[in-house]
Amino acid sequence: MNIARHIALIDELCFRPFPAEHDPSDVGIGGPGYHVAELEGSRGCGAATPRSARRW
């Protein structure tokens, strides 16, 4: 995780105008009144994780 990179992306999204229609962008997706960007993705559980160790 790179905190500085995440903060820079959030700042960029705060000052970026909202698109008029739902549309992908260079950092995520956006539409009238919103921007969505993935800061960090999950690596998933994986097949080697025992069922009892899973939280769901």
C-alpha cells in the first residue's frame, strides 16, 4: 500500500469534474455526481485457505 499515491488519487478525483454520462476513466469509472476508483484490490481467499479459517 502506498499512502501517498492513494492520497494523490483522492485529491485528483476531488477536483476532477463529474462526467455527464456513466463512463470509464483512466483511474476508474464515473457518472453524474460520482467517481469510483479502486485504491487496492483484494487478493482473495485462495483454494489453500481452510474452510474454518474463512470469515464468511
